[in-house]
Amino acid sequence: MSFWISIFGGLLIMMGHHARSEALFYYFRLEDQVPENHLLRLIEKHISFGFVRERLKDSYSETGRPSIDPELLLRILLIGYLYGIASERKLVEELRMHLAWRWFTGLGFDQEIPHHSTFSKNRHGRFQESKLFEQLFEEIVRQCVEVGLVQGKHLSVDGSFVEANAAKESRIPREQLVEAAQVNHTVRQYLVELEEQNPVEEPVHQQDRVSSTDPDSTYATKGGTPARLGYYDNYLVDNHSCVIVGVQATAARMSQETVAAQDMIARFAQWQGRTPVSVAADTTYGNGEFLQWLLERDITPYMRDSVHRKKSPFYGPERFTYLPESNSYRCPAGQPLNYGGRNARNRTYAYIGTRKRCGACSQKAQCTSGAFRYLAIHMDEPARQRARELANTPQFANAQRERKKVEALFAELKNQIGLRRLRLRRLKFVREQFFLAAAAQNIKRLVRFLSQPTTPMLTATT
């Protein structure tokens, strides 16, 4: 260390100058460099990853060279999702320099870091076959339930569009897939999988144009944004704790959101041994089939009926009274409307008046402009009516406020974890990304809950 001494205006100034030097040896422990309240230290303290070896033990041979520890690979991948590093190549580079990351993975300075290609090889092999990332997610949710963080009574569900790792220019007419398969491995594998699923006849793809880069992706939009190739990431969330209790990757179709919601709710109810009390969602989920599904399971639906009734000067269905003994409706004037059949396409039942009764009715001008009244009742009308009645309650307003937590989780997914655009392709690998991202989000909340200081009970004195 040297010093510079200068005199300016009679003042003596001593300015230090640091000479860059490097010692030949350093002695310190990684253990001493990680603060007690560091996220990775809290994870190490409260969460065990021992299930990884048990899950994968049948995937390894008893002979040959020892392979890389699968728990090590999982810990490295988890670091990437905890700190928003999507690229495995970049993750390995950062791991070389980050002390806390090395400590969490158990890699000393004299140990070699796995090559980034190792993750891809295991993803297409052992990890995919064993559903390791799904197992990790379920283990974290199970622990959240066991420690009392998740109550599981009031849930919210929503889906978010995540852009695929494919450009819209990669879309080709579906008829050209066979030709493209001759030079494109992804398309060739895609067609083979379709044939294996249905060896008699190839299923008809829902889209006229399919991406040759990621054939499973869907060209769609959500929230008024320009159409892109992507998937839906569906979350089922416990309102009390903001813990994700269900994850499902689907095609970017609104019809798939309610299908995913049913699967996630049913699976979580099986874990808990009981169904939730209520489920909140936006209007997209308020279709008759989903509302009826919830009604059959005695789950309160806090979502608006998705049928947007046009403003009409005529009497609405709510003005008519159903008569179950005769399967008919009574109009406000007291006249019957008899059953006229069902419309399978619109999922409605028809109830029709007569020219004689409606023509002479004093309330005809308020009821219909036709010769007689035609009343279309949805097949799931009782469930829809129940949802409409709940929409006017204080509990509905509170549930809708709680539902905003799902949107906050999607914001965290895209802004902090960095999953605005997927890195992997094909639905099976996209599913793994969603499971690992949700597990990382839950881990943060779990260790924060378990690390809260406990207030000791004070003994009462007289």
C-alpha cells in the first residue's frame, strides 16, 4: 500500500492508492461466507431433496462409471429459477463465480462443474421419464400443507399466456408436415408421437397452420396483445398463503382453461382428502359446464356468468317460473310455455308459447315481438343462476380481490423468474418448466414462513 501526499492551499492531503495484488493461496470456508438469513441457506435448512435419488434409482445402472449426482443437477436448475437465469449455459458460467451458489450445490473450488449439455441429456432421459420436476412441485406443496401454511379452503384459478420459443414465420400448412418431416427432426418426432397415440388415424390438428419449430405451440392471443405462438400456464392458488397448489400446461385455448381447472382442483382435493369451500376466477371460467361441475361438488363459485345477455326491452328468463312436475315454465301473465326440445349445439332447452295464448296476452308488448314467446334455457341454468346470485354478495367482492394474487404470481413468473418467453419446446418440456418455476415460487414462501421468529409465551404473574 502506498500513499500520495499533496499540498493544496496549505492543506495536507493524504490519498490512499490500492495496489492490485493476488496471493498465491487463500484459506477460507464457503460455509462462513453465506449469511444465516440467505435464501439458499434457509432452503438448505428447511427443505430436503433426498427424494431425488429415491425417485431416480431405477434409472441408473449398477455397473459402469458413476454418473453425475441428479440432486446436484436439480439444485443447479433450481438456482436458475430462483434467480431468474433461464439459460443453462449462463447458469454454469455464473456458478463458477458465486460463493453462495457453490455452497448450496456442495461444489468446492476443486470440483468440476457439470457441462451445460448435461442438463439437456438428463431432461430428455431420466428427468422426463421419472417426472422429477412434477415430483418436486408436489413435495413442496405437501410440506406447505403439513406445516399449516396452506389452508386449502378458498382457492383461485387463472391462466396466463407464455410465448413459445418459436417465431410465427415458422408456421406451415398442416398438409406440408409430412414433407417437412423429411428434413426437420422436430416435425418428424411430432408425427411419430401422433401416430403412436392413434395408430389407426392421425388426429386432426386444431390449427390449419402448424409451427415446424414447436408443433405443440398454439397461435393465439390473450388480453388484447398481438397473436403469437405460445402456451397457457394454469395456476391454482391458495388464497390464504398465495401458494400455488396446482400447475398445468395447456394449449393456448380458452376452452382448455376450465379443463385444466377441473383437473387441478380434483387433484388437490385428492391430496387434501376434501374439496375446497370456494373457487374464484374471472368471467372466462363462468361457463355452464364448469359452474355445474362445481355445483355437483358443493364448491361455491365466485365468478361471473360468462353469458353476456344483451340489453333487451323484453322479459328475461328470470321472470319465468319453472314447473318441474310438468317440465314447463309459467310466464309473468300466468300462461304456460311447454317444452319444445333441446338444442345440443347451444346446450339449451326450448320452451314455447302458443299464438292463441300469446296473441291475446295484455303483456305481449313487454314479452316478445314475435307471434309467440320462445324461451331458451341453458342446460346448466341452475348453476348459472347460482353464480349470478353470488355475484351480488360481499363474499364475491372479497374473493375477487383475493384472486388478484394469481396475477401477482404470473407477474413474478415473467419479471423475476424471466419466463416471459419459453426456452424449451414441445408441451412435455414446457410442462417441466412450469412445474420447476412454480416450485421455486412456493419454496420462497415456504422458507419465509418457516423462518418467522416465534414469540415465546409469557407466564402470567400475580
